[in-house]
Amino acid sequence: MLKRNSYSKTNSSRKLAKKLGIFNRAVHEIVKEDLGMKPYKLKERQKLTEEMKATRLEQAQALKRRFANGLRRRIVYSDEKLFTIEQAFNRQIEST
């Protein structure tokens, strides 16, 4: 019914379902099961320069060397947070 080359990345499954006269869910199943494709959404991420990549690699290697000798076992992790008992006064949510 659908061929891999006839279904491109930019095609909408809803438009394809309407064009073929079948349910949208059927197109999803065909694309996923028969064609072996899955939905993919581009995600925003940082644009790293070569210099930034090199710096990150150096820092990661330094951390790896630093903690390779078992020093991490002497680090104390704590979960401390200061909590206030009374909330700040907010005139908009106080009912009279």
C-alpha cells in the first residue's frame, strides 16, 4: 500500500490518510510496523563551536582523572535547604 520512497519525512500522516481514504491510525501503524519508521522531532540544542567541544572534552577528562583514584568516596553529599515558615505577604491572593 505504502512504499518507503513514497512516504517522505515531510509528509503529514493525516494528509496521507485523507489522500488514501483510510484512518489516521492505520497510516501510523503501516509506517511504524511495515516501513520500520518512527516519529522523530527535531530538538533545539546548543550550537557548539569546535573550541567549546575541545574545552568540554578536556574538562571531562580532567574530572575523570580527578575521580579515578577513589577520591569520590570521600565527597560528602548533602541535601540542605532553608525553608521559611511564613510566606511572604501577597495582597492579590489574601482574602478578607
